[in-house]
Amino acid sequence: MRMDRRDFLRLAGMSAVVASLGRTGLAASEKGEQTKMAHVLPPLPYAYDALEPYYDAETVRLHHDIHHAAYVKGLNDAEAQVAAMLKSGDFAGAKAACKALAFHGSGDILHSIFWTNMKPGGGGLPSGALLQAMDGAFGNYDAFKGLFLAATNAVEGSGWGILACRKMDSALVVLQAEKHENLTQWGVAPILVLDVWEHAYYLKYQNKRPDWTKTFMEHLVNWDDVARRLAAAKA
């Protein structure tokens, strides 16, 4: 399953253009009109090797520069297809475009959260309002951790484990996502996401998904970021 160095450099080079772009925004055209800029790959908040030994630099580089970049490109392509249909009035490709928007858009969103959900020296226990919310929703932190790991490990095929704040009642819920977009609830704000697509962990953990998810919770998770996301979701 390991790539040789030549293949890795070739793929990394293919993603360089995507990685050099910046986040969604608006730019002024020569006529003074505002046009939408492309979605771009967000930079990592740490060096590739910063999460060693728990998350290896080669996986982080491939995961971010190749896989996440592909979802950003797919989202841009899907939005370009929608724009073309709106201009032409020919909506024959609407089904495929909407499917691509859901898949690639969700892939970009979840990966953008995933990178900030980790930090060097992470893990341990949450505290403050986050811990209180977990106690209220799940009984205690250990019960939450047990449910979150069980749900994540049981994702069928490729997908994610997600802790989300459901805005309609401010409840914390543990969900699975198959691929990136299936099995969610409308109106939830993901605050903790754990990637269990094989590309997220296979180089180091092979087929031992539970080893990867346990390591994530005990050594990588950035509870400060999760707490900030919870506060923002409830604001």
C-alpha cells in the first residue's frame, strides 16, 4: 500500500496548483462587478510532522495535499457546472452536479474541520462548557467516548464519526457519515470529526481502524478547537 517516492512526488506536484489558491470570497472585476472566487485548500495549522509519532508526516501530506485538494477541486468543478447551467438554461446535468456538490462540498467542509480538530500534544480530557455539555447529553465523558468510538469504528466502508451540535435544540449528537454526506441530520454543526476513510490512516495503522480512532482520541484531539466550535454553534 506504500507509494514509492517518484509516485508521491508526481501526485504532490499535481496538487500544487490547487494548494496555492485561497478560501472562498468575492473579488472585483474590471467592470466593478463582484465575482465569486474559487474554493481553495486551507493551509495546515501545523507542520506535516507535527503530529508524530501518532499521525505520520507522509499520511498527513498525502491526506491534505492530495485527497483534501481533490475535494476542493471537485467542489469548484461542480459549482462551475451549476453556473454554466444557470447561464445556458440547460439543466440536464442538475442531478450529477447536485450529487457532486454534496460529495465534494461535504468532503471539503469535514476535512477543514478535521485538521483543526487535532494539535500536537492533544488528547486528554475536555473541560469547561464542553465537558458540561457532554455530561448533559451522554451522562459523562467516558460514555461519550465509548459511543463516539463505537459509532466511528462501525462506519460501513468509508466515512466519518461526528460529534455535532443540533442547533434547533442545542443538543449534542453523535452521528456517522458514510462517504462525506450520507446519514447526517439537517441543521447540525459538526464540532468534532474523525476521518475513517482508509487514506486517513492506512499507511501507519493498516486495517486496524480501532487503533487509529483510539489514538486520535487519546493523543491528537484538540479540545480547545472543539469547545470553540460548540460555542460558535450555540451563539
